[in-house]
Amino acid sequence: MKWINHVNGPEGVELETTAGRMHIGFRTSSIARIRYTLEESFGSKPSLTVIERPAIDVRWTVSEDETKLLISTGALTIHVDKATCSFRYANADGEWLVREPDKGGKTLERVDLYRTRFDSDSSDTQNDYGADGLRAKSEGGQSVWDRHAFRTRLAFEWEEGEALYGLGSHEEGMLNLRGKHQYLYQQNLKAVVPVLLSSKGYGILVDSCSSMSFRDDEFGSYIQTDFDDEMEFYFVYGPEFDEIVAGIRYLTGDVPMLPRWAYGYIQSKERYVSADELIEIAREYRQRKLPLDCVVLDWQSWTGNLWGQKTLDPERFPDPEALARKLHGMNVKWMVSVWPIMSEGGDNHREMDEGGFLLGNRATYDAFDREARELYWKQARDGLFRHGVDAWWCDCTEPFEADWTGAVKPDPERRMAINTAESRRYLDPEYINAYSLLHSRGLYEGQRAEHSGKRVVNLTRSAYAGQHRYATVTWSGDTSATWDTLRKQIADGLNFCMTGSPYWTMDIGAFFVRDKKDLWFWSGDYEDGTADAGYRELYARWFQLGTFLPMFRAHGTDTPREIWRFGSTGEPVYDTLEKYLKLRYRLMPYIYSLAAAVTHRGDTMLRALAFDYRTDPLVHEISDQFMFGPAFLVAPVTRPMYNGPGSVPLDVADKTRGVYLPQGVWYDYWNDDAIEGGKRITALADLETMPLYVRAGSIVPHGPDRQYADEPSEKPLRLKVYPGADGAFTLYDDSGDTYDYEKGAYAEIELLWSESHRLLTLGQRRGAYEGMEDTRLFTVEIAGVAGTRTVHYEGNVLEVRF
């Protein structure tokens, strides 16, 4: 491919080449939009992932010589080789960020796109009920040619030592993706977001909803999509990860605030079967003085075999509104599982069928159809929301998974082929990764239009770029209870949150606990469940990790998950669970302020170390530590120390784990010992102790013990300063629910620590909200220094000197 000519236009530079057209435009001075087509003109389809925003006047220049074009905004420069049309990217200082291969890194291969045409009168749908619920499959249908498309390939030459992250949450536990291969399609244990971040300080968003693959190995270094009208991607320069993520969200949308209760503890299992059981679980938490904010009603809450019906079985849930009143009377919220698939016999299925809104399997609704989404919301509203349901659990949002069977796990290539082939039977192959995105949109827009006083919460198993704008939290799927799984979950969550989607969680304790030899995915190590001392130890470590995730949630099958199932007061595991549960609630002012920073400033809660220490090559491969907000370095324990499966005692004298502390001063959270960083240390890690450190310069607000996140208290808020560096933190508060914050109904206090003056400044309060206390009581504590100071804050600047 060679450059022929270029034309400057109001939206960028169009390149005419010997093999198609390219266009380089700019959304901001740091974000380039690049398109490539073999057609006469570029397509005009609206993107499902990238949103429209008011245009920014980005100034750019074009210069050229005999060999290259230079297109520059000042912040970012793209070099176009005239001989090959390969691109190189550089920052304002002329430092190379990344380059395409000399022969050119962008290729388009024409392919034929086929759709399956189903006879609307056909009745050949086969229903199958398995571990992953109802699956409906139509054996009929005729494959017909639909249109031409392209297989696109975007290749790069990454530098030695450069680390790559992102692409979503996958089950393999790979953090740095260099030298790796990953398939991007929706499946129970995969949540795809086509975003890469580089330690060199840039990100790439591929604007495609097709299945994809990423490869960086002996076979090449590229991102490939299977079906697209043209190639389209965005290059985002940071250089810091927070800046890159902010750029990704500028493209894909902002993150709404979740209600405060969503950051509390959520109790779930497979499954609570009646209203009485839900009430009893909530009551037991309150009687034991164990904090709780939400209980979850999992699948099969409907009548009989009416799978996916969005109404409750009247025998087991005779009065849903009374159930909601009783739970709410204990200050407990109620989340209910809903499915996109519906079996025949129920009103929901009939209405969808009559509207022509079912896909070819005659069971799954068409979330790509706006009217179908509106009907789905109407059903959820009338059957559940109007009875007091507080939150949605959108299960099985990758509706055409096909490999969740058999004793032998297919290899990765085979799994991708099986699952994508099934999806393409019912969905447009160009959009098979986006079902969850549109499904989430329908519920979010429906609830927002219906009720502005209750923030949307949607826990969903699949994800895609832009889905975060619909108030979703993605969990990692139906995992199995092994130590290896626990270790891998950390990297999976970190990579997910590096894509701009900030809310990720998991089933604490894993979904499957036992091992069913005839099902490859049901492969836990603990046949005796909570009676197994080995599982209790694993659960405690999983719970410690969950304490520092955006959503703190226990769930799974095979064995119960309530805290008292793991022992009694005075026993090690029970006491450890209680300790971390209460810690989560004491940190609620810190966590809720982090949530506000996600919404208002584009921040990220769950942070790989590269967010804060990108230029330290020692952090690039650390997949079992992370930052939780700007203050905490979390080092979960991922190996057994006391018991193996079957309660077999282990002879492990070493109750420690290695921890890498980056440069600077760090404080052991448990004893305030100060430690100089830039080295690896050995940390105490007995059962009750997960290594936890706080960065010098941090200001961490702590609240009093609470039984639920919004519980009022007259006790003071404790501000703990960790000296050794200057620091700042924005303390945020609002009503805890409603969307009034979008109208400015919230309050912020800027907290500043001056190390040289040993001075903590509480800045002028900005903003207000209904119900806000004009005067607040704070106690101020300096880590490593005995005693506290109590101050009354009335909204004006207040200085506390030590």
C-alpha cells in the first residue's frame, strides 16, 4: 500500500492510497480517530460504543516531505510513511510511543457475511436446562448471504519491556498481555472490552462489536476483528493511566453514581427460595450485628418452569410488596435476577412473541430492537420494580454460549469457534459482542425514565465498551473454588478496570465448590463445603480480597455463604470474616468518595500498580497486588497455610507473603509501622491478616461502625493522616441515592496535608444537598503519633496543626 494523496478537511485528514482510503481525525488533542476502508466512502452507521459529544475545536497541522506526512495536534503526532502508509505515534516531546510494521499495520480482507433465516412458523426449538440455566436452540434455519464485510487486522511493533493491559476480564489470570494470545467473545467466564493500555503511556480502543482476537507471539502482534464494515479505532495518549482511562470514558461515556448501599455488603447464594428465607437471612444479620445492605433473589423465582418470567411465584412470594417492606424496614435492599431468555407459557414470552421481538431460537428477546427493550423494561417494571425491587441482576447476558457442557474443557480455539458459531446463528455477526451492552441500556433507560429517585444498579455477567454508562457492575462468572482461581481473579479484575469500566466484582468463595467429574467447569476442590476447614480458609482469603473490590458480594452454589456458616464468634474464620466486614463499613466514607471521583473526575477504584507506578518496570508483572484508590496497597493471600481439601492439616510454618512496595514511604495499616519502599518485603499473613499498606501522604476518612451504609450516626468522622509526603483527598457526600447529584446536589471538602508545616487543612465546603448537616465533627489522627484532635467543622476553612 502506498500513499497517493491527502486532503485536509474540517474533521481531519483523508489519505488516498493504492489500497483504499484512510482518515485521521481528532476528538481531543490527545485522542485520534482512525478509519480505513476499501469502499469509495466511509460508512455512516452510528457507533454502539462511542458516544457523541459537543465538538471540541482541536487544532492540528499537516506537514510533509518526500517520505512522510506529519499530522500533529501538539500533544500527539502521527507519522505516515508515504511508501507503506504505516503509522508511528509520538508525543509532544517527539518520543516514540508505538509504531506499525514497516510494511503497514492495517489490513482489510473481504469476507462474506451470512445470516441465518428462520421460518417464523417453525416449532423446532429445543430447550435444554443445565448448570447455566435454560438454553434454547433452533435446529432449523437457512444460512443466507447478507452482505460483504471485512476481516480487519491492526498490527503493531511493541517495544521490548513494554507492558500491555486490558481487554476485559478473562479466566486465565494474565495481567501483562505481552507474549500472550486472547480471544474476545462473550462467554460465562469472559467479559470483553476491546481496550488496550500500554506502559508507554497510550491506549487503543477498537470500535467494533465483532468477535476479535489479540495476539502477541510468534504468529504476529495484532488485534483482529472478524466482521466489520471498515476498520475504526481510537488512539488515546495519556501518558498516565488515569488520563488514558479518562480519554476512554470521554469516548464511551461517563459513569453514573451507584447508590451508597451498593458499596456495602451484598449477601447471595444459589439460591434463596422464598420470601420467608430472605427475611430470615436479613434478620439473622441484624441480630448478630453483622453489617448488611442487600440480599439477592437468584434464578427460578418465577412460577414452575416459566423460565425468565419477570413475576414471582405467588406460593413462595405471596406478597412481594410486604416482602419489600419487611426488608426495607430492616434497612436491607433487594436485588432480583432477571434473564433475557424466556420459555413458552408465560405472559412475558407471549408478549415478546406477539411483538415479533424474539430471536431465531424463539426464546431470547432481541435487545438490539428499541421496542423490544422497552417491552422488556415494562415487564420488569410491572412484575418486579413496582413491588419494591431495588436492583437488577442481569444474568446470562451472553445468551448463546454453547460450550458449557461435557467432561473435557475444549481448547481455546475450539471454544471460540463453538460459541461464536452459536451466537452468529441468531445475531448479526458484526455485533455479537454487544448484546449485554444493549440489554443494559434498556433497563437503565427504562428505570431512569420511570423513577429518578432510585439510582440504577445492574449486576451483569457480560460487558462491552460503553456499558458502564448504564450503571453496570460486571462479575467474573461462575468460577470454581481453588486457590489457583483465587489468584487468577486478581489479574482478571485489574485488566477489566483498565479498560475504563470501573465496576468489577466476583463470587466470593467461587460459584462451584464441589467437583462434578462429568462437567469440566464444575471443578471445585471441596466436597464438604463449609464443613471443610480447607474451604473455610480459602473463603476467608477470598473475603479479604472482596473487601477491597468496588462491589463486595458473596455468592455461589454447593454450600451456603452466610458468615455464620463458617463458624461462631470466637472461632478464627468467623472472627476474620467479621473483622473485614466491619472494616469495609468503617471505610465507607473513603469508598464513597472514590465512587464520586469515578463519576466526576474519571478515576478508577481498582487499580493495577501501573496506574500509579507506570514507569517502574518491577510492577509490570505483579498480578497479585493492587491499589484500592490512591491510598491502599492490597496484597491478598493466594496460597493455603492451614488446611487442604478434606480438612487435612498442612505443615506450613511460614505464615507470610512477599510484597513489593514501590518507591516512597508506606505504612502497615494494622500497626502504623513506617517502611521505606522501593523493595520487596516479607509481610505477616496469618489467617486474620491480609497484608495492607497505606501510601505516605494519604488522608483516609474512616466512619464509625455501621449496620448498613446509610445508617445515621452522631459519632465523628475520623481523618487519619499518613505523613511522609504532601497529600490531598476530596471527601464527598450526597443523599446516598437519587440523581440529584447530576444537578449539583452534593458536597465536597478538599483535605490537604502539608508535610513541611505538619498542617491538615479542611477546605471551604463546596456545594450542598438536602439533609446535609451544616456542622460536622472530625477527629484527626496522625499515623505513628499517639493521640487525636477533635474539631468542629462548619463549612469554612479549618487548619489543624501538629
